[in-house]
Amino acid sequence: MQFDRVVIAVDFSAASLAAARWVATQLAPRAELALVHVVSEPAAPSFVRPHLPSVQEVAAELTPALLGALRGLANVVGSDRTIVEVLTGSPADAFARFGREFGADLICLGRRRRRRGAARFGDTTAQRLLAQTRIPVLVVPAARPTLPARVLVAVDDQPDLAMNLRAANDVAQSYEAALEVLHVLAPELPKFVSLGLAESSAAADHPDPDPSEPVELYLSGKARLESLTHDWLASRVRQIDRTARRVTTHVRVGDAGEQIVKLVHAAGADLVLIGRGRDQQNVGASEHLSGTGSVFHLGSTARLVLWASPCPVLVLPPAARPAQPEPPRRSDLRRFHLGTTNVQQQTTSPSPRGSTAPDDFPPAAHVARSLHSDETRFAA
């Protein structure tokens, strides 16, 4: 996975500014960047709305100052590869649509330190955005001073496993990072395996049952499960990349989200990659949201990790499905500042990746990928 075009959401909070600096200077130092601010209309009861100015009127008044602030940030992160944009509408909707128009391969949002009210339970821009876009979304909880040195990917045996594992391996190799691969087993499984072992033990006609045998059988079942899972993870890694280096497999038993967050702390992970979860795509349920006729639901594990992880979380898209025609643009999502503005200069040639912007960016340099040391390990 390589980041060539990155959309960075900027609301001028400390979290969004820190995320912008980290992504632009560390995670994607050669990518083409779009710094995007969205002017949204607050929810208001019907009896208040007639007394409010329209969001377009507010944006017209604020846009000159907002563009100036975005250009100032662009000068800090690299003005020669950065455009700035002010949009109106719902933030999640605006970022999803602009990401498609820009041809982005990553959308980045900062996560505030203190979240109040409904946001504490997952009502966030990041989660609403993830319900609308196939583009990977990176949520950065705080400034990250260095490149990722340890990447953690949580995988299961669902159809997206190979795609997610390959993306994690690519990221780890790109930044010369160690890769930690985690699979979490359901807490009921060891007991089921121990029951099978108990039946085998009973079939052997033991004359005197041992009171400690149920505990020993449970531990034996757990150990057997962990051994099978380590072997399975190792084989899947080899299928992705036989030359992979510095890969460690982990097996935990319990709640998946809780175990992922615990391993983030225990392993000192700098970046977490996770899929959206097992919820299926809901075709046709909300065509106006995503522009593809689909809504993508986050599983509870992804929601918890986004909420609790102390390091950035990259939520990977679901497996690709046949593209559908782009519907007409919604009337309440309007580009206030028409076109994109290159901070350094204007050109007239079109973007090589199909962006609607008039600017022609220089092609983003590929991040050099080097193999690691000869050490290959698959251990808990």
C-alpha cells in the first residue's frame, strides 16, 4: 500500500494540525496533498432556522480567512505539492466526495483528546465517513514524532484477509517496520476444544478421575488452539510474501477489540491496520450518502479500536465491488471555493489521475522499499 494522494481534514484544532504535520512530513512525505476545511451548518430546530444565515453566506464571509490559514499550513508541510480547499455541507459527505474527485488513496482525520456527549459512543466524523467511502481512512489521535517502527494488523478468516494482510505487509516494508499479526479467538473456543479432549480421555477408560483434569483439559485445549492459529497465520503470511522479514504472530483469546488495544500497548505499536468488520455492504439502502448506492457498516471491533487506540488507526476498505454510475451531485453539498488552488502556482494541464482540479501535480515519488534483515520469525 502506497500513499500518492492524501486528503487531510483540517478544522484547525490542535489534533487536526498535528495530524496534518505528521502525515505530510512523516507518513507520506512525497504524496500530493489536499488540505480541506468544511464549513457545515449546525443542527437547529425549525423555529430557529429562519433566523439563521445560510451556510453559503457564512462560507462567503469566512472563506478568505480560511484559505489564508490553509495556505499557511501548506507552507509548513510543503506548498509545492499541496492544494487547499474550502467546502460546504456535511463534513463526512464532503470528504467522501472530494476524496473520489481528487483520486485520493488515503483520507486523514485528527482525533481530539476529549470527546463529549454522543461522540464518546462513536458518533464521530470518522465513523460517518467510513460508512460512505471505499478509500482507506486514517485516524490520528496525537502527533507522531517518527515513522512507524512497529505495525500491527488484526486479521480474521474472512474474505478480506489476504487483502488486509498484503496491505499491512506493504506498509511495514515501506517504512522498514516490524509487522505484528494478530488473530483473536472467541472466548468459548477453548472450552469446546477441551470438551473434545475430555471425550478422548473418557474413551481411554481412566479408572480414577482427577479433580484438576477440567482445568488441565481447558489449558490443553487453549494451547492446541493457539498452536493451530500460529501455524495458520504463518502460512498466510508466507502466501503473501515468502521473503517477509521481522514478522511476529500473536494469538489472543477474548473480545477482539479489547485484545487489539491491549496488544497495541504491550507491543508498542505505532500504527494499527484493521478491516471494517464483518457487517455486510447494504446495497441501495442509502444511495445519497456514498454516491455508490451503498452504505458500509463498521463492526463493533473497529469502532472500539478507533475509540481507544493510543496510536493512529488505518481502517482498510472492503473488497472491491462493481462500480456504479456516479449520481447527480447533492444540492446541499456544494463546492464553495470552485476548483482547487495550488499554493505555489497554477497550471492548465489536467491531473494524470483524473482529478477534477485544474492543477497538474508532479508525480508523487514512490517510497523506497527495502528488505529487512535475514531474520524471519513466527513466534507468539
